[in-house]
Amino acid sequence: MNIILTAAGFMTALGMLLALLLAIANRRFYVFEDPRIDQVEDLLPKANCGACGEPGCRPFAEKLVKGEAEPARCTVNAKTMNQRIAELLGVELQARERWVARLACAGGGNVAAVRAYYHGIPSCRAAALVSGGGRSCAWGCLGFGDCVTVCRFGALSLNRQGLPVVNEERCTACGDCVTLCPKGLFSLHPASHRLWVACMSLDPGEQAEEHCEVACTGCGRCAQDSPEGLIQIRNNLAVIDYDKNVLASKVAIERCPTGAIVWFEPDGRAVKGREARKVIRKGAKAALPAI
């Protein structure tokens, strides 16, 4: 009986000692967390999309409370919700230019030739592993719609020619399509970047046009017609210097023979120049002979 009482007393004392040690450790190592972090997180959309530049809504909320970020950086959130966050933190909701995803390819199935037909998993990434996917243009869109699948905001769709189309009203510039595209055709740009080269082909003129009717041929007309330095031809491809974006205008697209360089209207429509070749074909372009 004494042994049982001794054991019970020992366990009780040990339990009290451990509880005391835990209480001391809790006080000594306690890290204060601003309660506003939870409040701000509740006002965020919980999308964890990364459009703000942070890995998730919680880290973004922490930076907002610390004053290291601005509420407007969350492009997914409604403006009214961002305004509530600004009021909670006692800061001004600053205006932020809208960013959108842009696709550097216009080669749908009606204008881009193929050299081989891919049969397998309907995925751009899978197809790209098999000799580049079968498209004649090594830089062109494969058209399986991985970007459409990964977009959580319904901002991407495939048109009837198998080419992704960005809905700028829905695009949050989260960057998922940029990361996923095996050809690296997507990039994020301010909506004010209206002048755009919808091509990434580095093939020389006639060869590029053989692979895709709307490819940039590097003819240089856009560079000649634009203010000096706005557009340069590098490796057979027109390249826009967006540091000089204030100089951009529709004049650069007017004489483009293939329509590879376009102008985005405020509603997101891509407009081609007056001398751009009209594409009438609705069906698939004939395949080129295999090399």
C-alpha cells in the first residue's frame, strides 16, 4: 500500500513539475502575434494564388500589418474589401495598375503547320516531351489547354483554333499560366502595354512564315515606323522596349505583313494593322512534309 501511495505521489509531483516547466517555457518563448493579422486574413479572398507576390494570403496579411505591402497588391480581392483592409490598418488604398497575362503566339491550328500528329495524354507538357509536340514551329503554342485547366479564375479559354484567349477582366496576373506553359509563351504585363508581339519564333523570315502564317518575319517595318529605339529586331524577332512604352502607338502595327505585332484595345481585343494578311482558312492548315 505504501508503495502505491509513494508511486502516486511521485507521479503527481512529476506532473506538477512538468506543468510548471511548460508554463515557464510558454512565458519565456511566447511570440506576440498582432491580432490584426487574423482580421486582415479574413478580408482576403483565401485564393492563395500568389498574384500579390507572396506564397499565400496569410503571409500577405502579415506583411500588410507590418506595413511592408499595400492592400491594392491583391488583385483578386474586390476593391471594397481592399478598402476595408486599408481602413482597418489606417492606410490609404493606393491605385495600382492592372496587370494581365499576355500570350506571345497567334498560331492557331488554321495558320500554324504541323510536322507530326501527337497521340497521347492531352497535355502540352506531355506533348512537349515528344519531339516538341508536333508543331512545325518549335516556339508555337501546342493548344492542349494546360493553361486553361490551371487557371482558377476562368480567365483563359481555347478558341475554335485551339489557341488560348485571355479574358483581361477576369485575369488576376497570378502567374500560374506563366509557370505551367512548357513553351514559355505567357508573361505578365501592365494593361498599359498595348503594343505586343504575338510571336516568339526566331526562324528567319521565309522559314518562319512557312511554319506559321502569322509569325514575325523580322522584316523591320514596325521598327522603321516607330520612334527610335522603341522596337528592335533581334534574332529575326521584333522586340519592344517597354521602358519607352509612352512612345508606343498603333503606327507600329500598320505595315506588319503577317499581323504578328498587334495593338490591344482597352477591352482586351487584339487589333492588327491595315496591311496584315487576312486569314480566311477556318480548318486546319495542311501538314508540312516530315523532315
